[in-house]
Amino acid sequence: MIEFELEGEFIPLIQLLKATHLVVTGGEAQIVVFEGKVKYNGEVDYRKRLKVKRGDIVEFNGNKILVK
């Protein structure tokens, strides 16, 4: 599990995927979200501008990200 230390109140989902190096570009992040390859707290989520906050878990490509 990847633990991501949040600095502000939230981080947009696409930025989180880039910051954890699970995707290379924002465009790639948008594609994987659009294709339903990302889970947010256990549910597939298609929102590109989703605000991820502390305590949330994002799953992509066999990786789990815990936002702290």
C-alpha cells in the first residue's frame, strides 16, 4: 500500500495518480479514470475532478493509495 501524505485539504484524483507515479501524465490519468480503472473507497468512480481527502483509499492497477 502506498501512503500519501496530504498537504492541503484535498488533492484532485488525477493529481494524486501523478504524484504517486502510477501514471506519467495528466492525460493518462484522465483516460484510466474515464475507462473505469480507478476505485475510490471501494467503488469505481469516473469523476476526473474528484476531491480526495484524508482517510480515502484509491485503487488502481493493483495498487492501493491511502491518503493521510
